[in-house]
Amino acid sequence: MSTHIQIVPDSLALAGAGADWLAHRITRKPDLTILVATGQTPMGMYGHLAARVQAGTLDCSRVTAVQLDEYMGLEPDDPRSLRGWMERAFVFPLGIRNVVPLDDPATFTARLRDLGGLDVAVLGLGPNGHLGFNEPPSSPDAPTREVTLTPESLESNRGYWDGLAVPTQAITAGMDVILAAHETLLLVSGTHKQAILGAALDGPQTPDVPASFLRRTALTVLADREARP
Ligand code: F6R
């Protein structure tokens, strides 16, 4: 497949360029089905998109948002719920009405199949090369499933929840789902992602770096200079 790498000066530029990329595709196909990452990296981009919706220059009312990952064992109103984060950051501000939640693997997989799969996957890059919660090692055919988070992911997610413990069990959209998206946008920002982005783009395709398999897809990497000097 093809890999297109776009380098921008900083995280502000990343947000604008990411919003341009996705808005273009929503305009071309208003009923786009989008896999939606949470985490810090895409938040600026989602803010830009929300501003365009508010300004009336972008209509997302026919978009379907598909949840990428979730912790297990949380009450629905738990502040750590990734569904809640996706709704606050993406679904509600963009006026999206259709959501495929990641509640259990069989239901999720069936709903996605009925929708004809993903048009677009919007992803961040884990510090250990994970995608969603596809922790290393994850093979390209790894299905949607329950997983135990690695110590590295627990540590990196700790920053999101201000003192609350990070649940150790999670559920993730599979590598098979992610790699079957028609197009993928990988957003990467910061010096702490430099080495893992290098491994994902320039190293061998290996389950030890799940993101390395994105090179099998129609991939756009949007990185700032700190992540890709
Ligand atoms: C979030 C997710 C994670 C993050 C990754 C990077 O839904 O699936 O894979 O994308 O851990 O997180 P940030 O963007 O916070 O560096």
C-alpha cells in the first residue's frame, strides 16, 4: 500500500492539518465511518473540527463514530470511560448521531460488518507502538478482544486520570479491523514519540511494534518536527 508522511512544525499545525484531512473526507462522503482514537494527540484536531461544525462549514450529522478502545469493569458514568471521552471530545461537539460503542467483541464485530467496515481510522501512536490497546506483541490478524494492559501503557495512561487508578483490563478493536480501514491517519507529536515512530516507519513490520503494520494500509502519517525531525 502507500505511506504518505506529512511533517508539520508543531502540535498546533498538526491539529489544523489533521482537521483538513478528515474534513475533506467527510465532505466527499458525508456518511463516513470513522474509528476514533482518544488520548491527547488528536484532541486539538477534534477541537478544530468542532469549530468548523459550529461555524456551519462542516456537517457531520451523517458520520458514524466507531469506538477504538475501552477499559473494562467501569460504570457507564465513570470519568475514565473512553466512550465518555470520545463523546465529549468528538461525538457531541461534532453533532454526530451514530455511534458504534465497543461494549463486547461479538456485538462490535457484527455491527461493523453490517456497516461494511471502516472508511477511515484516526489513530494515535502508543509509546510502545500499540494501536488502540493492541499491545505488543499483536499480529495483523489479532481480532477485537479483551486484553491486559502492559505496564508501559498503564504508566502512559496514568496522566489522563488525575490520581485515579488505570484499569488493567481493557477491550480493543482488533488489528484486523484497523488494518482493513480504507484509509488511516496516524497522528504523532512530541520527542517522546520519535524513537517509536522511527521503529514503526523504518523498522521491520513486526508484532513487537503493532503500528509497523500500518504500512500495509493506505496510510497518512501526520507528525510534528519533534516526533519526526
Ligand atoms: C486511545 C488509544 C491509544 C492512544 C495512544 C497515544 O484511544 O487508543 O492507543 O492513541 O496511547 O496516546 P496519546 O495520544 O495520549 O499520546
